[in-house]
Amino acid sequence: MDVFSEVLAICRSEHAVTARFALGAPWGLDSAGVPGVVIRLARGAPYWMEIAGAAPLRVDAGDLVLVRPGVAHRIVSSPGAAATPFATLIARHAVGVRGENPLVFAHGGPGDFTDLFSAQIWFSAYCRHSVLQMLPPFIHVREADLPLAGVLGAAMQALVEETLARRPGWRLSAARMGELLLVNLLREHVARAAATVDPGWLRGLADAPLARAMMAMHRAPGQAWTLASLAREAGLSRTRFSERFRERVGVTPIGYLTAHRMALAAQALEGGGQPLARIAEDAGYGSAKEFSRAFRRWSGLAPSPYLRREAARRAHVAGAPADDDAPLPAHTLTS
């Protein structure tokens, strides 16, 4: 049983932009959050990541860090160092259409040198509305704790260097490598999720009985699931299943099922080519009207206004830089 693979198989990257920053201490960079997932790797001197409400995090050379979409943060050579907005440096150093070309710049002073490799990846609707929204603000994978981190780090560094060389197929390579990095970083996080206190989707996957029920929902989202039938899939009583699911995942089983159905429907809507009645049927609703009401409760908008909003989001993404502190449309923020 591999519900993790089945869920993430739906997540596809739409676009990826890479960057390489040569940073000499003292230095600092400030981001108000971006629409895509940010993955970073550093070589040379360690750096610190600062997020409001959390202690500064030391990131050593070879470590990988994933930052969730919309999370404001600072990366600095030492805690409390002054930071320059990314947008200021991007405006100074970006070449060509924003968000379409790799970004390279040097910044900071004459001190210890950090070579920072970065990739920002925008994912499809299902991934945005389900997987990414249930992530913690960041995932930190230490090279010292995970031998695979060294392999992934080397692959990411090669990816950034390849995009800078603009070799044929670099855009597709960047997007697909983004998916591979996401899968492996989440897999490492799942392995540790059972020991964490924060409920969420990943913690549910680490619980075998709950994972069985989640897999059943993912394999047949349109089926007329009930609490009783899902409890049977998990091999638990209805009461124990309901309590355990809410405790580990943070929502009720039916609430999770509804969110999963709506995320799939959002992806189908954005993909186009399917009538609303078919999307409603696949999501387990008897009519397009019934589905539209449920979709509005979930997203805050009926399907047509939702599509207009997402078209505006894609237009924003098409003009976004590789790392920016420009304010995001409210619907892109997940923090």
C-alpha cells in the first residue's frame, strides 16, 4: 500500500524557475512569500532562516529546505542581520521576462561566502489545494541526518547549473526535478510525522489504518462513502476511527473526503475540456447545481468566478520572479 505515491502522482509542476546567489557575510534577504514552493540548497558557509514566531533555524551546507507557498521569511548570514528585499535585487539583476529566466546575482560583504541554489516551483490545482496547504511552513532536511540529502542536493545543484547554461529541454528538466525534490522531501517528512504533535495530512499517512481509509477515498473519490464504510476500510470502529482521524489529520473523515473531491474538481475545472456535469459526477454529486453549491462552500466562489480568479493567478505567476517579496493575491496565501 503506497497512498503517498498515489496522492503525489496527481501533483504536477506547471512551471519552475531557478536561481543562484553568491552571498558574502554579512548578508540578508527578505521575502514576504511567493506563490510557488521554494527549495534551497547552500554550499559553503551556513546561513540562518527566520520566520515570525519561530526560533532562527541554522541551515548547514548540503542541507535542503522547502518553504511552503506564501510563507514570509528571512534568510541571513547571522541571526538578526539586516535584510534586503528580494524584489530590490531582482529589479536590479533580472534579465528578460520576469519569472521566465534563471536569476543570478552577488550580494553582501567580504566575509564568509555562501553559494545558494534555489528553485521555485508552481504546482497544479490539486497539489495547491490539498498537499501544499497541509504542509508546515517549512521542511528542513539535514544532510547529516539523511544520506539521500547529499544525492538530492547534488542533483539540485546540477539542475540549477544546467538551467543557467540553457541547455535544450532545461525548462522541462527544471519542472520535473521540482516534482522529484518535492516527493523526496515530503517522504522524509512523512517518516518523522508520526512523532510530531501537529495534526495534518502527512501525519495521517504515517498511521497505517488511517492510510488505508485515505487510499480508499483517493482511489474512488466519487463513491458514496460513509463514516461506517470508511471505518471498515481502516479496520476500526466508527467511534475510534472518527476520533483517531480527527486527532491525526485535523479534520473529520468526511471533511477530508470533501476537500479531496473539491481539489480534484478544481484541477479538472482549470484543465478545461470537461462539462460541469461530468466534473460533478466524478466528484460524487448528483447534479451540477448540487456540486456548484458544495464547490462554493469550499472555495468561497462558484466554479465560473473561481476560474476567473485562477486565470488572474496564472497571469500573476507568469510575471513572477524566482524569489520575490511582492505582495501576493490573497487567494495564493496559505499561511
